[in-house]
Amino acid sequence: MMLIIGLTGSIGMGKSTAAARFLERGVAVFDADAEVHRLYAGPLVATIEAAFPGATTNGAVDRGKLAAILIQRPERFTELEAIVHPQVRASQKLFLQQQATEKAKMAVLEIPLLFESGAEKYIDVSIVVTAGEDIQRRRVLARPGMSQSKLDLLLARQMSDAEKRRRADFIVDTSGTVENCHKQIDTIRTTLDERCGTAYEQFWR
């Protein structure tokens, strides 16, 4: 049965690089962040505007405005997650069902808050990407629209890198070159090639 891989890691640790390598190796990847962007561009705009007045601009959720509201009231993250997470999970289910229909041997769910949300129970194998704290901060602060206060808010919601590594089945260190990251992913991909999963039958059919 298809193996479900959970790919996670704190912000700026290199999840996108790792996910891209899985795609290059023929493994389909569901990007939870990309799905949230899609939802923010249309399907959830009215619901989020009703819950967080002033958080939308020109018919889409304005992530900067929403972040400003949450910086002032971080306890409201739970309210936002109650709106967003069920929609993301529904899309994940459709993705996995499609992969199962196509007889895929494995599929990747890229989930930034895998452990924080309790989603690890719905997968077969977890991979955590990691890098040094200084590298992480440099990467994130180089992003457009990012500030130290916004980064601190995001990090406060995320489990420590050390705890994620402790829980992981596999760890990928992205501190070095992209080629080095690719080698680590390739090794994991080969290791998992003959492994079968049980999570799909239990939770996603």
C-alpha cells in the first residue's frame, strides 16, 4: 500500500528544496503552504474577512494585514487554524486518493506544522529538514515582507528544531549545498522504495 511521507521543518529550513527533489525523483508532493495561498486568493476570503475584519484587500487575504492582526492577538491563531486546516485536509485527501488511483508507491505531504498540528498520526514516515539557527534567520529575513517581529511570531508557534529532530524518522541537513541536500533525499528515497504504508487505509480512503 502507498507510503505517505510527512515532510516538515521550521520556517527557512529548506522544505521547498527537499520537496523539489522528491518531485524530480518522481514522487508527487502536496504543498500545504501553496494550498493556503490558493484558499487565501478566493475560497476562504469571505470567511476570514468576517472573522478578521480588515484582513483582505481586493478580494484576497492580505497576509501582511492578517499577520499584523495576529501579532497584536496571537491567541487568535487557533481561530484562524480552525478555518483553514479543515480545508487543507480535504485537499490533502483528494491528492492522496488521486495518487492511490494512479498506483503511486509513495506520496509526500509537505506540512510546516506537522507535529504541532498532530498530523503525524496520519502519515507513515516523517522527514525533518534542519539547518543552523543563523542560516535559518538569514534565509527568512531575506524574504520580501519579512520582519524580525513577524519571524519571532512565527517561531513562537513552532516546535523547537531540536524537538522536531527528536521526533523525526529521517533528518535532512540543508546547511550545505543544494547538491548535498539532494544526496540525502535520494538516499531516503531509496531506503523507502520497498516500504509499504498503512496510514492511507486507516485515515484517507
